Amino acid sequence: MAETVLKVRRKGITILPKRLREAAGIAEDSEVKAKVLPSGILLRPFANEPVRVLEELPIERKRSSVTNIRRLRKSIDREQREK
């Protein structure tokens, strides 16, 4: 995503455009964590329930760990039967 220039208004109020909020997983009325870095300020979504938040992120997921474990177990069982 390209960089976006934002304006800091009176009392430090800055508006994050919708496309940035959606890309970062920041919902309306949610909280963010701010951290000062040598290169600027880092804003991150604050999550009380991080696992649930991660599950809801709009990312393409590959097979789950459970599916991979089941496939591995079947493969091991098949090898054992063939011996």
C-alpha cells in the first residue's frame, strides 16, 4: 500500500482514511496502541482478545494446523499398515 499524508489538527486529532483502517484491521470506536520509534510513530490495533482478532482478519489462510495434523496422522497410519 502506498504511503498517505495525513494532517494533524488541533489537539493532535488525525483522521485515518477508511482504506487504511480496513487494511490495518482498525474498526470504528476501537482502540489503537501508539509507540514512538526513531522513524516516527507506529499505530497498531489494540486487542483485548488477540486470538479472536487474528481469526477475523481478512487474510487468505492456508490449511489449518488441525487439517495438517490429520493428514500427517493418516500418512503415518498408512505407512504402518504397509509394513
